[in-house]
Amino acid sequence: MTSSSGPAGAAPPAVPLRGDGSPARLLVVDDEESLADLLVEALSFQGYAVTAARSGTEALAAVESDRPDLVILDVNMPGIDGFGVADRLRASGDQTPIIFLTARTAPDDLRDGYGSGGDDYLMKPFRLEELSLRVSAVLRRTLGREAAPRGGDTVAVADLVLDLAAHQVTRGGATVDLSPTEFRLLRYLASNAGRVVSKSELLKQVWGYDFDTESSLAETYVFYLRRKLDKLGPRLIHTVRGVGYMLRPPQE
């Protein structure tokens, strides 16, 4: 990690607060003690309530006991690695947001990370300012500040139906199992059906990233959405090369 300046024009983010007015709680998980201590110190200085775990086993126990609002999770740990921790949390129904930290760069590793239910993926070495901006963006989106949709609201495109109140998706009557992030992305694409949506627009509207960042979030999540939707019918999400993505009904 480096401490050089963050994305151009980015201001230090305010610490998001919980419903009771207390600072958001972060759990830092890394077996590299020096990095974990540095992150705890830096994020605590910014105003977060931060605890640390040194292994996957400790992380699972800490999530259960401390109920953090976000987990900053290293992938490359002995024993239960970061993907294993995420898999176990999601299998138990725990939807605590996760930002993965890793030195892995292969596309399959990125997909494994998002497939395990991660909300973001930051490759080492990284700038503290970049991590701070991403932490703030994820928390602003996940601390319950979004207004709940009215009961019965739905969005439909061809045989794809999104129940916004129940957070359920069906295609051709078959249920499509999506993570919360996948649902938000599909909801935005479906609400803008027939219009090309750029990657930068998706990062801003779906992830809350209103700053410049190099991220494969959009393309990786689109990959997962396509894989889940395409097995139930013709392709709905199309790439407009060099521009972005469009969700539209299949052409006759």
C-alpha cells in the first residue's frame, strides 16, 4: 500500500454513520500483520470503528461477534482464504459487504472474488486514498439509507421480471438467484432498457463511485448476470463496443 494522492479531484470522504449516529464499523482481515495494523490505524484516524482479524477463522468469529458494517478481506491467507470466508458468510445468509484485497490479477481470480459475493476488489499495492473512497462508497450504499420501493413495484423486459419490493427476479417464470449487487445492476439496466449505459455510469449509479477509478466491477458483474440469464433464454444484455451495455428484448 502507498500513501500517494488518490484519484484526481477526489476529496477525503466523510465517514458514513450508522442509524444510531455512531461511526461505521470495519473489520480488517489480513495475515500480514504490518499491513493490517497500518490499515487499522489509518481508518481509525479517519473516524471509523475498526477491528482486525489475522485469519479466516478469526474473521468468521469476528463477523459473528462484532457485526461489522463492512469487511476488508485479504484473499491470500493460509487455511481458510478470503474467498472461503466470503463463501461461508454468504452460505449462512450473511450479506455484510466485502472489499477483497489481493495480489492476484487473473480474470478468473476476479470472477471468483465476485462470485463469492464480494462488493469490490482492490489489487495490491493500492493507495490508501483509493481504499478509503471505495469503503465510503460501499457504506453509503449499504447502511440502509436508500428508500424502500413501494410494494408491488415491478420492472419487466420481455420475459424478465424484477419484483423491486421483494428483491426477486424471474425469467420465463423461473427464479433467478442474484446477489444484492447483481440485483442492483440488473435493476438499473432494466430500468434503462433500450439505452446504452456506460461503465462509468454504472459505477456511479450502482456502486456509488463518483470518482475516477480503474475497476473491472461493471464488466465482471455483467459477465455473471449474462451467465445466469442466458441459460434461461436468448441474450438480453448486449455489449456496445467502446460505449457500454444495453439491456433489450431479443430481436425477432
